[in-house]
Amino acid sequence: MKLPKNHILPDNDAPIIEIKNLYKSFGKDNHVLKGLSFFVKKGENLVVLGKSGSGKSIAIKCLVGLMQADNGTINVFGKDIAKLDETGLNEIRLRIGFLFQNGALYDSMSVRENLSFPLMRHSSSLNPIEVDKAVIDILTSVGLTEAIDKMPSELSGGMKKRVGLARTLILKPEILLYDEPTTGLDTITSREISELILSIQQKYKTTSIIITHDMACAKQTSDRIVILKDGIVNAEGTYDALENSHDEWVRSFFI
Amino acid sequence: MVIYLKSIFTDAGNLILFTTRFFREIVKPLFETHEFIKQCYVIGYKSLPLVAVTGFIMGLVLTLQSRPTLSKFGAESWLPGMVALSLIREIAPVITALICAGKVSSGIGAELGSMKVTEQIDAMEVSAINPFKYLVVTRILAATLMIPILVVFADAIGILGGYVGFNIHSDVNMVRYNAQVFESLDFIDIFPATIKTFFFGFSIGLIGCYKGFTASNGTESVGKAANSAVVLASLIIFIIDMLAVQITDLFF
């Protein structure tokens, strides 16, 4: 079932995420980001496209402080990430969910423990029954209640991503970052994940950045798309606009 | 050669920074009690069978190898005391630490390396959970506490092995054997030897965590982390042992 997109963005909305002139290099010669700038408005689904190595994942890792940018600013909720101390950064991180490419589930913990672990850390007032209820609720929303006592090694790729998504959602984030959410999945599962991304956005009113190579996912989930080339934004627009772009390189993504 | 030396000094510098961070994080509030107890169980309890077997063999073999030499001098009755002294002062601490370097340090290196490669450590960090405190501090503390306990256990089992070895060619009962053992032991035989095992435990935990936590991306680095953790931890155990013997010699 394809869910309708019902979030129309007023133009005067201030960006909730704003990246300006971001530079990141590895070693002397490997310059990945060369002045990357883009913004995301509240409630918007921004899809980031680009060839492998164009710096898409690096950009969102800088956004949550997993990497330090060499230069440039990243403002999230009006705060410059680079200027925050550990406590300030953790406060921002609690408002951001990050879905890793392979789910990044904790191998030594069951699905239940994977989900309850961050919740018990940050909601110490909850008793074990309330934590368990929250875990079951969130697993229901991603359609995986039957896997609650399974270990990550017993889950398929799609299930791992769903559990990973549930783990990020359990802290009720306002922003969700998806790092290639459909990579390595079959067409049907990819479509299910894309539908899940949309349904989550509508249910939890989240703002999302979705990094993907999957054009079906981009079409299904995007409000706006930016395409990265050589460490900067090369093209920006809606899916339909970019699909009909005059630029042959931009159009090559949509073939 | 210059590049090789540079990488050694860089690694040493990073290890010092890692150690400094450990001491900084240890005093910060929110102690990970549950994870610490779990690691004590994994490092301590799960190593007991291995330490017991090696401890028993150490005592047995040491007794059997020393008997002919002592017999030549008619000093066979010194055998229980000599074996106990050798075990407690040197052999049990070093051999147990080396076995734990192989089992514990490589295990921690591989576990954390794998977590790093599969982005589990990153996932912890973006959930505003301090992975250093949760994964590193607990493991280093557990190793620091458990290795001395394992060494004391190896001492006891080694003395038991010595008793079995002694009775292959003689007939001494347990009470007499133990009396001979404890007659030859003094406070200074036990105290310095036990103190150094805390340093052994600390370095086993530290090196395993350092190698795993700083593993680069890629599955190959997991194997490298485990392997280099064993090599470096073993080397550091010998260095600590040498220093401990020198210091003991100065003060006792």
C-alpha cells in the first residue's frame, strides 16, 4: 500500500538542519566534501543522491558528530554542532535517529534488549513493564512483534533494518537519518521499507534525510532531492523536476 | 624504516591518549555496574577451566622436572616449598597472564573490532550512550580485578598439581605436603607477586580494548586487532614482570 504524502511545506519555514560550506578530507589528497551546502525544513523528506564516494554518508556522520568536519558549519535545531560540548551534543543526538546501512544491531543482545537498552538509559523513570510495553508498541509499528526474542543473527536483512529503525524510533526523535535504507534488499522488501519510512514520517511527524542509490525509494519517499557531485550539491529539486532535467548527468540517475 | 618507526610512535602516543581517556572516564558518574558484572563473569568465570588445567600442569611438571636435581643434593624434602615459591612468585602469575592475554585480550580485541566495523559503536554513540564508558571502562576494570583472582586460583591448583607430581615417586599426605608448602612461604613472596597481577590484568584489558576500539573499517582489521592485542599484551606482561622483579628486589 502506497501512503499518500500529505506534508506541504510552507516556504517561510526555517530550516531545521542547515549545512554550510562543509569541507572534509582524509589525508592530504582525498578531499571528499568541498563546500557542501544544503538545508532541510521541518517535516521534509530530503533524499540525497550521488555516486559512491561522493560524501553522502560522511555528511550525515558529520551531522551527528560521528566525524568532525574540517571546515564549515552544521546547524541543527539552531545550534552549531561543532561548538557543542559532549552534553550539548548528546542532547541533540537524542533528538536525531540514525538508521545505519546494516541496522548496526548489537550482536550480543536480543531484539528486545536492543530496543530497551537506549530507552532504559534515557528514560530512567520507566519501570521494566513500561519499557517492555514501549518495546512491543514500537515493534508493532514496524511490523515485527514476532521477532522480539530473536537474536540479530536470526534476522533477515530487511528485518534487521526494521529493528534498527524501531531502535531509533523508541527515543522519539524529531529527525531521522537513513543511510541507504534499502541497499541489499530485494525489490519487495525495499518497497516495504520505503513505505515504512513514509508511514513513520506521518505517524511521528519526523524530518528525514534519506541517502540512497535506490531510485524507487527516492521517488516514493522524497519531497525534495539533492544530487552530490565532487563533494558539492550539483542539482536540487523535486523528483519529477530532476527526472526531466536538461542536464544529461542528472538525468542519468533516473534511467 | 622511518615510516615503521613513525607508526610505532604514533601507536604509542595513541595508546597513552587512550589510557588517559580511561582514567578520565572512570571518575565520571553513571557506573555501568551491570555490564561490569557481566564482564567479570566472562573474563573470570569463563577462564576458570583453562586456568585450572594449565595451573595443574604447571605444578605437576615443575615438580617432576625439579625432583632429579634436588635428589642429587639430597634435598628432596625442599621440593614442595620450592615448587610453591616458584609458582607463586613467578610462574603462575606470568603463565596465567599470558594465557589470559591469548584468551581475554584477543577476545576483547575481536569483539570490539567487530562492533566497530559493523557500526555498533557508532550506533551507541548516536544514541547518546558513551561507548567508551560502556565497553572499554567495564572491560578494563573487570580484567584488572579478575586476573589476580585467576592467578590466586592458578597458584592453588598448581600447588595441588605439585602434590600429585610429588606423590608419583613418594608417599606424602596432603596435610604434611601443605605444611611444607606454607612453612616456606612468607608475606614478601605473596604480596609483590599479587600486586603485579593487577598490572597484568590492567594491561590485558587495556590492550584488547585499545586494539578493538581503534580498529579501522573492514573485516580484515578484526583479525588484525585480535592478533596484535595478543602480541602486544604478551610483550607488555613480560616488561611489567621485569620491572616488578627489579622493584621487588629493591624494596624487599
